[in-house]
Amino acid sequence: LLQLYGWQPPEDPKSATTGARRVPDTIVRVEGLAVWASGLLPTSDVSYAAAVRAKLCIAGLNGAPLQFRWLHGGAMPPVEGCLLDFTDGTVRQWMLDRLAAFLDAHPYVVGLRLAGVDALLETTERRASFARDGTHITPEAYAKAYYRFFLDAGRAIRGARFVTVCRPVDTFAGRLHFRAFAPPDATFAGWVGDHPSTFAGMREAAMNAIHSARRGYVSFGVMVGGTPGVDPAAAAPMNVPEGRPHVATEGDVYAALAAEGMGEDDGAGRRRELP
């Protein structure tokens, strides 16, 4: 279920702050962990072939599973696979069994951070995505079933304190602006801001936060400079060296503002203001 999003330890284990070899040491210092999960079944998963034969994934016009490539913020290599059909009872039971086994083996996991893979359906022709029963499925219907499944399943196994962390309103693929991802009532906490680490990306993140609040999302944070962007050179002012936390420092922010001309004299005796 979660092998796709496992943190990879660095070459030098002494420098690791988190990772596969350090998680047991870390658990004693935290109350619980929310770990990555996704509705995208990667081709590398040991159950992929069986899932395809059982037709557990969203299909295209020819009946074959639709194949998607998920970049998930650029933090790890892209992943290819199919989207599990959470509108179908057989699929939900199949995933429930896997989730129950995982949570039983990892009692410190108190929630899931769900990837926004529902937006992948926006990259296909809206009339060319079909559920397991052969009916057409929209991105909106898929999102509702996907996020609701993991929240309901987690709470059925662990109780009401189980949480899901999801995207509220965010930009996808640089072109789907102000898109609502998880339903507000299925989002314990959320995040926006996986945008290019430029001033334009910061502004986009701020606008997504405003739209999230207006649509009723209560708890969410903003990642600033979380993604290098399509053009790494354009994002250089806020990049961080390899191995350092993927977080922009105050100095990085000032460098980015300076690169955009913020805070400089506009030529008429006025300083340019932040938008």
C-alpha cells in the first residue's frame, strides 16, 4: 500500500533525520505518524498484475486500465500505474484488507497523507474514464469516493481519532488553477503550495490558501518553495543544497523577493509592495 511513498535513507545513515532505517528510533519521540498513501497502484507493486486481471482500476474506452504518470511534487522519481476504482465495493474491500494489515503491523500510524492523484483524471478526456461496472466516472465522483474511503476505512479500523491529511484547493500540473481536491468534511488537515520556488509560485500558493478558506476548509498550511519548478535555473534563489530539509529559510525568501524586484525603488520614489 505505501511502498510507493517510503522515505529513502541517505547513503550516510548518521546524517539521517528520518528514513527506513531510522523510523523505529524516531517513533519513541512522537505521538504518531501520518504516512503517505495513494489511490494510484504502481506498476512495480506485487499486486499490480492481479489487480489488472480483476479489473480493479479505472478503465479507458478500450476497457484497459488507464495509465498515469504521477510526479508527486518532484521530491521522488515519477511513478506510473493505474487508479483504483474506489466507487466499487470489491475494490474497497481489497484495499481495506491491505490497509488493515498495514495498520496492524504499524500501530504508531495514526493517519494518512493522501496524494492528490484524483486530479490525474483531469488529464484525460472527461467522457473516457469508466468505473469497474462500466459506467462513466467524473473526476469529482472519483475524488469523493477516494478520499472518503481512506477516512472511513481508517476510522473503522482505528477509531474516530484516525485522520487524513489532504489537499484542499490547489493548482495541479501548472494549469488546473484553484481546483478543489478532497471534500472539506474528509480533510482533517491539508496543505497547499507545491509550486515552483519563485515569487510567482509563492503568490499562487497564497491564492490557493485564500480559495481553500472560502470553500470551507478549516485546517491547512502553506508550503513555500516546495518544488524546484520546470526550470531549475528560474528557481535557483530558493533552492537548497542536496540533503538539507526541503524548506525555504528567511534568507531564501529575501533572495527570491530581491530576484523579483520586490522591495526596490520603483523609479518614482516608492518601494514596490508585496501583492
